[in-house]
Amino acid sequence: MSPFIGSTAATERWRHLRVTRQDGVATVTLDRPEKLNALTFGAYADLRDLLAELSRERTVRALVLGGEGRGFCSGGDVDEIIGATLAMDTSQLLDFNRMTGQVVRAIRECPFPVIAAVHGVAAGAGAVLALASDFRIADPTARFAFLFTRVGLSGGDMGAAYLLPRVVGLGHATRLLMLGEAVRAPEAERIGLLSEVTEEGKAGVRAAELAAHLAAGPALAYAQTKALLTAELDMPLAASVELDANTQALLMNGRDYAEFHAAFTGKRPPEWKGR
């Protein structure tokens, strides 16, 4: 995303999220524990807009997404979203569904790694938010359920039919999206849905450690790696290796590449600048 902005000032307070920042790491917490962090229209919009703002600022080098209380996120709020959508016309429904997809695109396209710290339930839209993240760190209580067919909708919601087969393969994705069955942490790790399983109650701690490690590293190299992973999903090999060549040529002109060589020859740790 472009770092250039118009007249709009940065948002100081997010109504539907709890956001903290420290040492290049943003921690975003879904904070409706009494509703298992069910998402509202405002929560979706805040996530979309927050990710866009952080992408433009270029001060955040990693982001941790977690949930307060007993679970990560139970999906869209049944009363505030499902009930409301029954009264919407097609145009309004299209606007809403496009907005939820924009959240997933923002996670995939932001220039920093996103780490989902999952405990308890990650259902419906909550499961897709975790799926769209670059890393999924979960403790043994985590369970994922893509529940869309259970409410009479397509399992391919918010990009799930695009992302899930690429993470776990078509067979597992078909089962999870078609049947909406819950997958607990051990199986989720076995089929490749999880990056790591921690001890119970430690997913947030481990996610914070990983975020700190990433924030201290070569941010531009990470950003370009993420961009290539997303862009090359649908590219033929010839286009992919050409894009790789162009990217590497640009990075070889960067400060971090020269800094690695200076640090290596000077027998010291590199001081990454993200440039």
C-alpha cells in the first residue's frame, strides 16, 4: 500500500478493537469477551481501516491478532449481523460482503507479517481471519470451524475457498468448508493449518515472541516475501521467476543487503533498517 495520505488524520482511538504498539509490534485484540469476540459491522470496518492505516504509516513491522477471554473469535454476531442482513436488499448485502472480503485482502496485502494467536473457538469469520494471517499460533484449546454452510451460505466466504486449499490442500478444504465440522488443534497442526501449537494459555506469549523477532529483522525483505507469496499463488513459473529476479535486484540495491555484508565481514550482528 502507498504511504501517501490525503487530508484524513490518523485514527487515535478504535471503538471496536483494542490496539497497542510497542517496538514495531502492533497488538490488535478483539475485545467482546462476553460474546466470544463476535464481529459486528463496526469491528469489520475497524479492522479494514486499521490495517490500511498501519500499512501507510510504515512504523509497524509485525502485528499480533488475538481475542480477549475464552476464545479467539466466534464469527459474525448472530443478532447484530445475521439478523440485520435479513432486512437488507441485494445492494446492501453486496456492500457488506465486499467489506468482509476487504478485511481479508488487507491482511494478505499489508506489508508486515500478521500472526494470529488462537485459543478456544475460531469459527466462521474468526476462522477466516486466522486463515488469512501469515502465521497461526494456537494452544491445545483452539478449534477451527468454517461454519458458513451451517447457516445456509456458501463455504467460500471471505476468500476461504481461495486460501484454505492452498494451506491444507483441496481434500481437507472441501471437508472443512462443505461440512463445517470443528477441527481441534492437534488435527489442525497435522493438516498444516497451524504454524505452531504451544502449551495451554501460551499462544499469545509465543505470538508476541515471534512478532518481536520479526520486528527486529529485515522488514523490507519480509514485506517482499509476503507480497511474492500472495502474488505468485496464481502465476505460471516463468512469470514467478521473473518477478523474483526483479524483486531481488531491487533488494540488492538496498541498505539491508549491504548491512548484512558489512556485519558478516565485521563479525557482528546486522542492524536491520528495513530499507
